[in-house]
Amino acid sequence: MATWPILLTLTLGIFGQYLPKLWRRTAESTMSRLPIFASGIALALGIFLIELLGPTGVAPFIYFQF
């Protein structure tokens, strides 16, 4: 049932946990030096990707039958 974007996202998330701490610190310092509009674009892109990978419509209420 999983599509390739979902599998790619899960794989990147899992492997991201094992990256060296230096890479994370470097990425954080690079992002902090970017202009504010570049940070806004990165935030908008992140929200867009979350919406793209998420389900369509409203998720069913899991306790509906109780």
C-alpha cells in the first residue's frame, strides 16, 4: 500500500538518525545564516511536502464504533 514517495521519506528519516552529529550542526549553522526569505521558502517547501505526502480528506475517527 505504500507508494515510492512514502518509502523514500521513511528511508531518509531512518538513515537521518544515523548521520554524524557534525553534519547536523553544519546544516543548522548554514540555515541560521540564510536570509529570512530563504528560510521562509524552505518552511513553505516543507509544509508543501507534508501536504503532498499526507492523506486526502479527513482521517476517519478511530473510536467511531465504540
